[in-house]
Amino acid sequence: MNFSDKLAKNPIFEAVTEAGKKLHVKTYVIGGYVRDLLLKRPSKDIDFVCVGSGIELAQETARQLQQAPEEVAFFKNFGTAMLRVNKYELEFVGARKESYQRDSRNPIVENGTLEDDQNRRDFTINALAISLNEEDFGELLDPFNGLKDLRQQTLKTPLDPNITFSDDPLRMMRAIRFATQLQFDIEPDTFEAITENKNRIEIVSKERINTELNKIILTEKPSYGFNLLFVSGLLEKIFPELVAMHGVETISGKSHKDNFYHTLQVLDNVCKYSNNLWLRWAAILHDIAKPATKRFDKKAGWTFHGHEDRGARMVPRIFRRMKLPMHEEMKYVQKLVRLHLRPIALVKDHVTDSAIRRLLFEAGDATDDLMKLCRADITSKDHRRVQRYLGNFNKVERKMAQVEARDQIRNFQPVITGYIIMKTFGISPSREVGKIKVRIREAILDGKIRNNYEEAYELMLAIGQKLGLQPIQKTSKPKGATKTKG
């Protein structure tokens, strides 16, 4: 099978061919680009291997493309180099063979042949190579029948899968990630080797695991990957809190739903609305505290009271252990977990403006994402029930839009600040300042006053008087303080 016509359309391949000829080294394009070329998937990452120095090949390729060799980023210890050309990211490496020590996934690397390099590849579909040499330019090199596996939509390791996964346990995560991205099956012996080597994942850094896990989460249907992680036993090793949600308990003929599979359904549902990674994480964690809050009552049946608040408290601990970002991303997920039941509670015939204002205020910029999560959380085999809930959600969203347009509550800040309170009453920072600010904020959210300087100022004086405070001067209204959006 020859791909010379397709390669000829991209000047990068001609440049690499010329560079290899000038350096007298055999060169090949290998791995994901070849796989995606056969699958007719777009790819901007191109890996090249040569029987020689990958760094020198990268530098000469840069010259051929009329780019400065200094633009090549290289890693001498690993013998790899990287070059960005327009929208493409090119990676170069010298052919090598690898051996591993039991307590590390970092290989001992030696120079090798193309065959050695293909042997070290993780899966047969990633061991495919295309020659960039003049004598056989464009010819497909397929020593492990990767083309057959592509056609059968199967993932399989080139060599013994037990050795492959024991040597580099991250490849187990990669197997499930590729299977999820491509919607491929994992060949039975290969999958069995994952289950047998699952404990080896413990030598892999959390950061490396998260890279693969996040790629699974960002796929079109991540539940497929999570099911593979669960059945293989890997999920228990990397995410035990999620595994704890699995199972159904029955008492007195009453059963609760399997919250593990419910969560996967919510995750898939969210994917229809958004490709936001952290909204998808919120879907994964929204019911994470249900095992800890599960109770059975003879009258009420199964309850999970307070699981949203307890789940929100669990989020930082899970993010910290899994080495996920602990700043804006974590706080965003935590907020959605804490609030995910609030819109559902508003699905009634009569919804007060006060309840809507409080939800808008607490959700802030995450309001729209919160509503997406809540819609995704409606899972039932009863289609009419789902449609009824979705119809009620439409009413709530229309009401939210009306209240927001009128009151501009989302991310609002009361016009009376702590500075104004202290200046008016001649006091220093204190509990009284905080009490006044909270009372004014609550009055605005309850609709008792507008977020208007004159109304809020009068309320401040009244609250201060009840606290035994006397104004020492009238504080003039700051410019533009009649109403603030936040």
C-alpha cells in the first residue's frame, strides 16, 4: 500500500525526505499520524523516526523549510526534538529499543533499528510507519498487522501485553483512552493483561494518569471509557470514590438506583451540551457523596439528605489527591456540586423571585452551566417524566431571564460597601460591619429593597441604630452607585 500521492500534498514530508537524504539516514513517519491517515481523521501532530539522530534530522528539516535551526526544541537526554510548522507540531526521534526496571516506567534507551522502534510501540495501530526514503517513498510498513486491526476496530499490543503493560503501566490508560476516542474494542488477551497488571498503575504519577483520564472525559461518549476502567479494576486504583457509588441495595422491597451508572449517564448527557472539561468533572462528582449519606427510612425509602453539601466538601480533597488544579477549576466544580439540586427544587408551578435571585447570586457566572448540569441530571426510563421535567426547567429558565434582566443579580455587589459603613459610623473593621453588609445583601435578595443607594443607605442607618451605632456624618453616594451589576 503506497501513500506517496497523499504525502506529496504536504511539503513537510518532502522536506523531511530531503533532510534524511542529506544526512544519509533512513526516515519514516510513524504512529498516530499514519493511523489517522488510514482512518481519515484530521491530525496536526506528526511523529518522525530515523535510524540516526532525531535532533539532527529536526534541525536539517528546519533548514529545508527555511526556518532557523534554533527554532527546534530538543531534549538531548531523550534524543527527541520538536518543531512547529504552521499548524503542525513535528516530533523527531532516533530509532531506539527500550528496556525497563521493575520500579520505574522510565525506560533504559539504546539506539536501534526501525524494527526495534516499532517493537516498543504501545499498540499495533500505532506501530504503522510510512517510508520517506526515495527508493520506497510512501510505502506502508506494517510488521504487526496493524492495518487489519484498524479495519476490525481492535486495539492490540505488538508484543506480549503483560510485558507491554508491566513495563509501562500508563499504556493501560492509553489503551482505554484510544478505545474510547476511536470507539474500538480492546482485544481479549490485551484487556485481560490490563486486569492482571492493574496494580502496576501505582508507579505512574497522578499527573500522567490525569492527562489520559481527562482525554477520556473529553471524548464524545466518556461512559464507554469509564466502564472499561471499572471492569478492568483500574478505576478502583485511581478513583475509588466513584467505584463506591456502584451497586444497588434493596430493603423491604425498595431499591435505590445504581448511582455509578446514573453518574455515567449524566456525564454523557452533559457532553451533548458542552465540551467544557470542568463541567464534565462536575457531572462526575455531583453525586459523589451519596454513598456516605445513604439512609433507609421505612416511610420515605432511600434518602441521600445533604449529599450536595457533603459532596462539595469532598471536591477539594479529591482534586488534591488526584493532582487536579486547586484554583478556579476546583472552585467552579465545587460550586456546581453544591448547587446542583437548587434548580430542581425550583421546578414548581409557583417560583418566588427571591428564590430565583438567590440562585442567580450564588451561581454567578456558572449559572448557565449549572442549568446544563441539572438538565443532564434528569435520567429516567419514563420518557414522559423526563419531558415533563425538561418543560418545567424551561419555565424556570424563562423566569431566571426575567429576574436577571430586571434586577441584574448575577454577580451583583451591594452598593453599600464596608468602607461606606465604617465612614458613616466612624468605626473600624469589625463584626458589626459584616452584620450590616449581610443584612443589606439579604434584603436585596429578598426583594425588600432594590440595590439602590438611597434605599440601601436608609436600611444601613436603621440596622446600625439597632446595633447601637450612631452616624457621625452622611456619606455621599459614590459616582455610579445607584445600581451595580457586579
